[in-house]
Amino acid sequence: SQKIEQNSEALNIQEGKTATLTCNYTNYSPAYLQWYRQDPGRGPVFLLLIRENEKEKRKERLKVTFDTTLKQSLFHITASQPADSATYLCALEGSNDYKLSFGAGTTVTVRA
Amino acid sequence: SAVISQKPSRDICQRGTSLTIQCQVDSQVTMMFWYRQQPGQSLTLIATANQGSEATYESGFVIDKFPISRPNLTFSTLTVSNMSPEDSSIYLCSVERADTQYFGPGTRLTVL
């Protein structure tokens, strides 16, 4: 069956450090992979999309890598700030349909 | 981008009753999606709503329990019928635009 797995434990880091989140998947052939941020009581907000033929993508302090051989994406928040504290979700859309499937998310807390 | 609003933002309901959640998008879209997010869990797709046709439900979700309307290209409703405490969740609508999903703020439902 298809699975999307993210770091199961919450991540607590010191301000200024880099947070690295992992998203592993099985039995998917994704056309692309997305990362979302979700704050408590709010809907997810799109951050980055990386396609199957892309290795790395950056947006400001965010960096995403995508290894289709390992079936893994890494999400990095560099120079982290307390405002980065949130739950981060990875999501996959299969190459055969338009539907997004989400991982359970990793909660990041950045300490000042 | 897309701006999505939902009503109500939250509600507390009695077992056995029904609640209709409204979703309004700021521009026309072909498909609208309804998700459920149970406490501490990730998002699960309930159904896809196309204007002018019946909604397509995911495995584990049925029309009698979650009837959906899609009267035009900017609006949809999801009804949670004959509610039980297990239906306590956040319900989110979303739309896709340029490979990105945009989410509404969610409706937090508590069933007593």
C-alpha cells in the first residue's frame, strides 16, 4: 500500500540553527512533491513544490531536495526563527491522478 | 493564488444531528476538494466536487454520510450527517491552481 512517512517526533531547535525534516514514501510514482506549513487552527499553506526531475529547490531560507531513487525528500529551514514554529506537511500527487496525499506532519518548535 | 472562506469556523453539535459547511472561493475553479483532519492526524481526502456532476468519494467515505453540493464554480457545501463523536474533526475545503492546493481556514467540529 502507499505510504508517506515524516519524522514522527517533534523537532525542537535553537533559533539560528537549521531544521531538517524528512519525508519518505513507498509505492508512489510522484510527478512532484509539495511541502506545506500548518499553524494551529489554520489550514495548510503551500510553501514549495519540487518536480521529479528536480534535485533541489530553494525559496528564501527554505531548501527542498528530492531523491526519487531513495524515495525521499528533505526540507531544510536555515537560520531558523521562532516564527518558523509550526507543523510541516509533505504531500504527493501521483503521476496518474490529481489527488494529493499528505504525510502526518512534523511539528517544529524554534526556541529563542 | 486563491482566497477561500468557510462557514462556520467552528461548531459544537449534538449526536444525531447534521451540519452543513459552506466553502466559497474568490474565483471560478473546476474542482473543489473536501478534507478531514482528525485530532493529531494529517489530512484525509473525503471527496472531490465538480460542478454539474456528482462528487467522487474516496474509500471509506459515502454520499449518505457526507453529501456534497456544487451548485456553481465558486461554491460548495459539505454536510456531515447523523453525527457521532467520531466525526469531531477539522473539515477543510481546497482548490488546486497551477499545481498548488489552496486551503480554506477549516471548520472545527465538535460532536457531543
